[in-house]
Amino acid sequence: MTESGAVLQKSSEAVGTRRGIVVLDFGGQYTQLIARRIREQEVFSAILPCTAGIDEVRKYEPAGLVLSGGPSSVYEKDAPVCDPRMLDLGVPVLGICYGMQWLTYNLGGRVERADRREYGRAQLELERSSALFAGLPGTLKIWNSHGDHVVDLPEGFHVIGRTDNAVAAVENPHRKVFGVEFHPEVQHTDHGAEILRNFIFEICGAEKNWNRAGFIAGTVAAIRRQAEGARAICALSGGVDSAVAAALVARAIGDRLTNVFVDTGLLRWNEFADTLDLLRGRLGLKVIGVDASERFLGKLQGVTDPEKKRKIIGNEFIQVFAEEARKLTQTASGGLPVRFLVQGTLYPDVIESVSVKGPSAVIKSHHNVGGLPADMPFSLIEPLRDLFKDEVRGIGRELGLPEEILVKHPFPGPGLAVRVLGEASRDRLETLRVADAVVVEEIRRAGIYEKVWQAFAVLLPVRSVGVMGDGRTYGDTIAVRVVESIDAMTADWYRLPVDVLERISTRIVNEVPGVNRVVYDISSKPPSTIEWE
Ligand code: XMP
């Protein structure tokens, strides 16, 4: 367990996290979605790796267990497994896809390779009633994604329903163990939410114990206990995640939290001053603003390779932050030591199915401050590790954070440097900053800002010929990128109305010196990415 994992466990002792549902992760692409669907029912859910110890699961005093799907076959040599005693905890269990295969195989049933992989939509025909499907029609459209399927059931089990191709739902009502071959958590499954609701409430008897206020109260209490007699620091990025994390910690330990906000010279139009005002004025956070733009821009001089740019910025950020942290620690002589580092890590940042490899697997250090020098003895406080961005926005709203911060589009750590293709010189950054401000202003004016994931400008390393007035120009090109997305793993380009495109284009060419051409990026992710570098 990482130290942050320990923090998570501490917070799980707090109100609202008992008698929820524990999801054991076998590496499925929808594991996060299962947990989220449970929380949407106002029931707490935590995801643990399938390798979690039985005591770790017991700490949550779960009302039920869900075994997630996963890409493996139960017969593979390194197929993920969980402690078989999980099936004897005395709480109901629902195995989904691989989770169903694992539990039937484990209890003495037989699993077999299917003739063909069932992927996508299928029809489920129920052949007997079950508490899991109570109140639902006898035929349901479901979403499948599996290769193997169950052929022989363990003792005490019977089939509840089938698709053309496979046994699709089984149960042992006596033991309250259920399995479904399909994915009730995805929206393409008819009545998926009801199936999960039946499991959570009717079968497990879970109570509604999860809401924003409860999460805040529980987390604040846990942080307060954990950080007793110590101070903490937080690197703010100006975005929603770090702001919400800081606000939570500030609520717990008041001005024993100091925030650091670094101006890298790569921020958007007026972003440094505006964000400082918001955080200090409206939120009352203690924030040290560090203008380090000279340092960053100096180091970036002459560098055009995207990866080099990212590395330079990452390293410089760590140095600036470490210097500020040291200063703070030194001023603590006689006072309280700085022992904690607050990060706004979200669930999608934490794992990409890494957890199935077990607690020893390295969790990718996604954040800018992930690589702090070893002589800085901080433990992590990551109060948002279980949550998705929209859940974080909800928590922020409950905490009273200004809407300007909550609805702000995500912004990459390396800032505008990855949107100025080629060298991120002072001049080119300024060109991009002005163009970007136009894009954002017009997107807001059209009422689109809050509907899309991101909207921004990119300055291309391409010049082209134009004509302005009576003269020939040879100017820069701005690409406009507007995307829709749920979690940034995939994204689609936004169909902007032509009048908005027209206004953006006209304004950029008229208002941004040196730019004579505007193009609109119509690529989706995959195969493109959202950012250009
Ligand atoms: P891509 O370009 O990979 O980006 O499709 C996915 C999402 O992540 C953001 N992004 C970053 N965020 N540090 C961050 O905190 C980074 O280095 C970084 N690079 C990309 C990007 O803006 C998009 O929302």
C-alpha cells in the first residue's frame, strides 16, 4: 500500500463509508463505472485490487461485494484471482463477466472458451424469477464483452437467464451469490441500473449512506486526525481538482495548510492574477504566488521537441515547488513541521487496471509534483482519489467554491508550451494567449463552454500566404480545437455552429497580430489526442 492508500483507508473509517459495496477489481475496463453507478444510488463504494487481503475488505464492513470483469481467462497462468474466502464473508456477492467466471470456476463449476466471442449487444431471456431481476421484463437487451463462458454450474447454483450463445445469469439464492455474464453498469444494458439497485438494496440491504455532505464531513474528519500537529502544503494548478483538494484540507486544518501557485509563464490570459484573486479573496485560502516565468521561459529557449519541453517544465516545476516547500519547512523551526503534501489526484489518474497486479504495483505518478526529491519527507493527502471529475465538481459546489473554478476546462500541466508547436518563445506564447482568449470568449458567448470538455487554440509552426488590405502577408496559423468527452480517454470533435466558427476566425485574424489563417481541428481521439503535443 502506498502512503496515499493509507490515507484512503483512514478516510474510509469515517462516516458514510461503512456498509457500502466493495468492488474487487480484476482489471476490467468498466470497474470504475461499477463503483460510480453504486455511488449514484447514494451508497458508498470503494474499489480494491482483487489481491486485497480479507482484512482490508472487512475494514469497510461491506454490505456486499462486486467482483468486476476483466480481460483474462480463468485458465490463464497469471489469471487474476482473489482470496476465495471473499465468498464466505457472509455478504452477498455479484460477479460480473470475469467475476462470474472466476466465482463459478472457483466453486467447482466449469468455464469454456466460447465458439465466438460475444461482444456488443445481445438479448437476455430470463427463464426463472430472481431477486436480481425483480420487477424487470423477461427479455432484456444487454451489453456483452466476453470470450469464455460458464457451462457447468457449481452445486447449489441455477441458471436465471441465457443469451443465444451463453448462460448469462446465475444464482445461488441460498448463499446470495449471483453472476452475470454481461455488464449491467454500461448504459447500453436495458435496466442495468435496476439490476444493480436490486443487488444493492434488495439483496444486500445497503442503506443510502453516501452523499456530498457526508463525504465532506468524513474526509475532513479523517484529514484532521491524520494531520494533527503538522502542517501541509499543496501545489495549486488553478484547476478544479487541486482547488477542491485544497479547500477540503483547509476546512480540516485551517491555516496549517499553505498553497503554492506557480506562474510558469505558460498560463492562459490573465490566469495567474485572476486565479490568485479567486483563491485568496473568494475562497480565503492561504496561497503563495510564485512568479517563476523567467526561469521556465529561459529553460525552454531553443527547445522544439515536445517530450523535451514536457520534461524541462516538469523538472523546473519540481525545483520551484521544492524550494518553496523547503522555505516553509525552515520557517517551521519551533513551530509545526510540514509533513503532508496535498494532491488533487482523481480516480482516473490513479490506475489503468494496474491494481490487478497487486498492491506492490507502481502507481503511475501522473502529477507534476510526483517526482519530488527524496529529502522531502512528505506523506500524501489525496482526498479525491476515489472520485471522477464530475463528482469532484459536485463536492466543490457543496464546499462553496466559485463556479468559475468548478466549470473551468482541464488544462495540461505543461500549459501553453504544448500548444505552441515548436519553440515556446515569449512572442509565440503571447500570440497564442490572445488567440486562445478569443476562442474561449466566443465559446462562452455562444453558451457552449459548459457543454464541452475543452475549447482552446493551438499555434502551428506553419506560415502561409494571405492578403490583408492591399498587401501580401506571410503569417501564422491558429488551429481551433473543441472537443466533447466524458473522461478524456476518448473524445469527439465538437460540431461548432458555423456562425461561431466564423466569429472566432474573423476575430482572431483581426485581433491577433501576425495571424492570417484559422483552421478547425476535426479529429477525434483515438486516433488523435486532445492536445497537439
Ligand atoms: P490527451 O492530449 O492525451 O489529453 O488526449 C487528455 C487530457 O489530459 C490533459 N493533459 C494533461 N493534464 N498534465 C495534465 O495534468 C499533462 O501533462 C497533460 N497532458 C494532457 C489534456 O488537456 C486532456 O484534457
